[in-house]
Amino acid sequence: MNKAIKLLMLFVVLALLAAACGGDDDSSDTTAAPAETTAAPAETTAAPAETTAAPAETTAAPAEGVSCDEPITVGVITDLTGALAIYGSHINRGVPIGFAYATGGEVQTGAEQTYKVDNCEIRVVFKDDQSNAELSATAARELVEVEGAEIIIGSVSSGVTATLQEIARENNVILIAAPAAATDLTGKTFDPNTFRTSRSNYQDGMAICDQFVNNDGFKTFVQIAPDYSFGYGGAEAYEDACTFFGGEFLAETVFAPADTTDFTSYMTPLADSGADAFLVTWAGGGFVPLLQSAIDLSVINDTTVLGSPFVDNVVMPAFFGNAVGTTSVILYHYGAPSNAANDYLIANQAAVGGTTPDLFDADGMNAAIMVVEALTSTGGAADADSLKAAMEGLSFEGPKGLVEIRAEDHMAIQDMYVVTLTGFDDAGPLYENVATVRPEPPCLLEGEFTSRCGSLPVGSLGG
């Protein structure tokens, strides 16, 4: 049995220990992929620990010239006690660290926090949505209508975040998507009030396919994805990117309902394809029978492997414990960037029980830095029109280095990393840095917003 098969069998055995997880899609109650990784995350029902560490000395000078008559309220909606709390905890701790760093204050804890920029107070209110669209909508309306929030940061599930996008539009407030990665948020469902600090799954596709085709030597592919918006976006990203870099798909993409438990009929068209790699856009309980069916029907075999990006620190030892030496893409690992913001993030995380920053901590920190940078630009004005003018084209330094908010479609252009897994220690996976990549997707706006693309390439990478 080769290494790929052993790895996949380990996936199946371990995943049997985890319950389904995911988020609500914007069009149905099906399960959405958590932060759009290709591996099924372990379930957690415990609320994440809050940081109590005093901040390391900040290298960012407090902003000047900012004033406001009333405190500006920022609402943060994330999963703290639901199936995706494993990821919500990253945002829950990353956002306070970001506000402390950007304002020169101290990292705070709790459901309500206060930071100050010059003569303006920023009030930050946290809400738990359990990755449930209905709970998220209720939390957002409470934040806007009761708490007076002018900016919302969230959430983990892309489907839930699509709901927040609608509420932000209806109430003319700003939404910063973090860490939701669905391309549609800055593509098909674009709204001028929505920005992102998270990467999109199109950026994932570009980074991963470049690595697969040009470095790993995978030239031919087949893939399966869930039959709803996230699945369509992920599959399209892989098709566009892998083809652009010189790969070829040997069969039509297979779409299966998100609640599928028997994948036999869906795997049959892909059986014995002879492809180099089997790409899976999936998460949740269905991942177990999906992989087992892929093995049983020889979709995965001695010549066809599963291609996957690296995931979070908690899941990595379980899913990649016997794959040391593998090289792949990761959207953030604390050992990759070298800058003051990342040092600050590491110092604050290390002070809390020896923890290290995880996959989406940088997204949370970047969202907070973006808020402070935008308010600095407006002088404290927090109305949607002023903030949109400030955020379009905004660039700032965060733990991943320079983040550029593309004015045309509000895509967050940022670094991602190619790393080799070298082992594990008590803090999690250890990586050797191979390369830093910075995918710049085409403009994917549609309909009335297409004209916003301007001189950017429009549509797929292939034109």
C-alpha cells in the first residue's frame, strides 16, 4: 500500500471519530465547508479560550487626528460554541490582538471591549452565531439595531457570511468577511458594502494548482464538489487555475448533494480515470464515505493521489501525521512571515498557555487593523460612504505582510505560502518554508458590477 493510500485510510479512520461540521449555505440548509479547506475538521463544542496576555510592545504608532462624538461600534460575529468553533476561536483571539496592535493599547477579553484611537473610542462587541445562518442574522440585526454597529466582522461559514452580506446591504453598514473564503462574496454576489481580509477560494485554487502542476508534476485531474454555491466556486477555481497552469481534467466535475452518504453513483464516472490527482472540495460528515468510496472504486489508487492544502494546527497531526515530507500550500503559518505585526501576534499567543497562532488568526488581526486604518483615513467618520471610499484601494501591513484591498472588487490581495511538513511538536506542525506566493485572481464581478473591473482581467484565468 503506497503512502497516499495509507494517508487516506488514516483520514477515514480518524474522521469516523468526528461529527459533521460546516455552515449554512445562503440558498439552503445544507452543510457548508468550514473556511473552505479540503479536509474535514474535528468537531469542537467548547468555547475557545480567551487571551489574557498583556501585549508585547507594539511597533505601530497610535493613529492621530481621529475624533468621534460617540463611540464607534464594531460587531464581531463568529462561531464560539458550534461545530466550527475550532475556527471561530482564531477570530475571537485575533481581532483583539489586531485592535491592540493598531491602537497601541492592551489586548482585552470578553464579549465587549474598548480601544481608543486618538480622540475616538472603538467599542467592539462579540456575538456567537454557532455557524447558523438564522442565529447569525439575529446577531447582526441586534448589533446594528440595538448596539448601533457601523462595521461587522465575520463569519466562519461562507453561507452564513452571505446572510451577513445581505444585512449589511439592507442597513448600509460595512461587512468585513473573515475568514469566509467563498469567491462569490467578491464575485457573483458582490456588494459595495462588503470587503474581505480573508483570501478567496479562487486564490486557493491559483496557489495550489501552480504547486500541483509546476512543482509536484500533477498534470491530470478529476474532482468532486458539493452541489451548492461553495462547491461550484471551489470547483470552478480548480478548473480555471489547474487548466491555466497546464493541467487537464479527464472528466466532468461531479457534483453531489451535501447530505450524500452513499457516493457510489457519484464516484463511478471517475473510477480508474488514470488522473494524477483527485481534487475534493468538501467538508463535514460526508467526507468519510466520500473517501472510502473513492478508495473502493479506485478513484484513488497507486497512481492517483489526493491533493490537499495544509489545514489548521489541531487537525494537521491527525490528518497528516504520517505524511511528513509532503510539500503543499498553506494560507498562513506563523513561521512563514517575518514582520513586526506577525511578531506581535506570536508574542501574544505564546503568552497564553504556550499556544501559537493558527490558520485564521492573521485574518482576525488583519480585520481589526483594517478597521483602524480606515477610521484613521476618514478622521473618525464611520458612515458607509466614508468607509467605502477609504477602504477601496487601502493597503496596510499585517501579520502576513502587505494586504492590498483591490478597489474594483474588494478582493484582499495577500501572501500565501508553500511549505514542506517536517514534523510535529507540542505546539503543532513544523514547516520548512519553500516559497511565498501572491495570487492575483481575475475580476469575477457580474451583471451591473462588471464595469467596475476596469482594466483588470475579467472572468476566468483562461480569458
